[in-house]
Amino acid sequence: MTLQLLVSAVNKEPRELARQMHITSDAIVIIQCGENGYEEWGQDGHTIRAYRFQEKGVGLSRNNALLRADRDISVFSDEDIVYAEGYEQKILAAFEKYPAADMLLFNVDVCEERRTYHIDSFGRVGQHNCGRYPAYSFAVRTAKLHQKNITFSLLFGGGAKYSNGEDSLFIRDCIRKGLKVYKVPVTIGEEIPRPSTWFHGYNEKFFFDRGVLYYYLYGFWKKPLALRFLLKNKAKMCTEISVKKAYALMKQGMREAAG
């Protein structure tokens, strides 16, 4: 098997970025910037292809990479990930160990305040527990994504109309279209802290956008799951906006999504 990192970045110099991320595999790097361009170079026996685009949006950036992906395994990544030595071998070994898997989720170490998940044991991932894994944990069989026509939403994430959620919708679509998704307790890198491109506190936009996401993500169960989300996280998220108001904002977002 072969592997390719699909990196989404903003206003970066691609060769320096590859060095900072410790990329030691094939890679496609998409740079969101003010110009269009392309360059390619060899590095330790691997090929890195870098595209510059004027368009903005993390979903569009990931799709630009995915459309050009041509290795067996596609690993999604961001500019603030630094990979561990031997990450390529770890990922390929996991797919060899679990040949039935179409998609594997890996650990990337993150500071405590930004952590949404940690994988302690191997297991199946379904629609009921797929909403907390970030895109940089995803490694997928490329042919499966192309065959099933699976791409990232252009509505959610940095540079889009609504806040984060494109990764949750992507993994949900993978599961709905029949891909077998598993999580593995294997760490492949770490995230270097940086200012968020979308999170500006638990304000009205945060809850409104989360309501839009829940409409698309959970369908019939959107309202009870929204209430559960708020009650579970009220000590952290509802210090300035009450649970009642936050729930009302989420329902407003659901109504907007419904048209």
C-alpha cells in the first residue's frame, strides 16, 4: 500500500511547511492564498505536490486535495500538525492489521482545552459516536471515497458560512455510504496550539451554527441531542448565555437549515 497526506493550509510557504510538519511521505499540500500556482519536489524518495488557490474555505481546500489524491490511503491533515517519526509505517501497518477497515481514526495529541477525543482501544465507529473526531484523525482508502463520491461540505468550517462541523458530516457520510470505520489506539502526531480560525467563544453564533450542524447531522434526533449537548456542557459553555437561550439559538439554526 501507498499513503499520501492531504494538507490544508493558509498563507504558508509549502516547502517550509513540509519541514515544520515533519512530512516523510507523499503529500498534496493545498495553500489558500491570494494567487494560483503549482510546484512539485522530491523529498526522501517521496513526492510532494503543492497547489496555491485564491479560493478560501477548509472544505473546499480538502476537496481540492481529495480530487487529486492518487495513493491507496489518504490521510487528512492541517498546517498545525507535526507528525511523529514513522507515522507512515504506523498507519499502513494498521490497515494491514485490519484489512476490513475502509477508514481508520488515529490519535493526534492535542492540548487539554482543545481535546475532543482520545482513543484508548480498538472499536467500530457508527453514526451515534462519530461527531467528535477531527479531520486530522482520518485515514481512508482513497478508492472508496472516489467510488462513493464522498466530499467535504462547503457550508461548515474555517472560511465557510457556518462554524466547524465539516469533519463530523464527512465521517457521517462515510458511514451512511457503507464504509467500515474503526478507531485505533495509535498516535501519529501532535497539534501545535494556534489561534482558532472559527472559534471566538460560546457566543450566539456558536450556538446558532451548532443548531444548523445538528439539523444536518442528526435529523429527527436533532432537538433532543441538542438539549443533551447543552446540559452536558453547561458548566463550560453556558456561563454567559443561559441553557434556555442557547437551546433557542440552536433551534433557530435548525429552522434556517430547514429553509
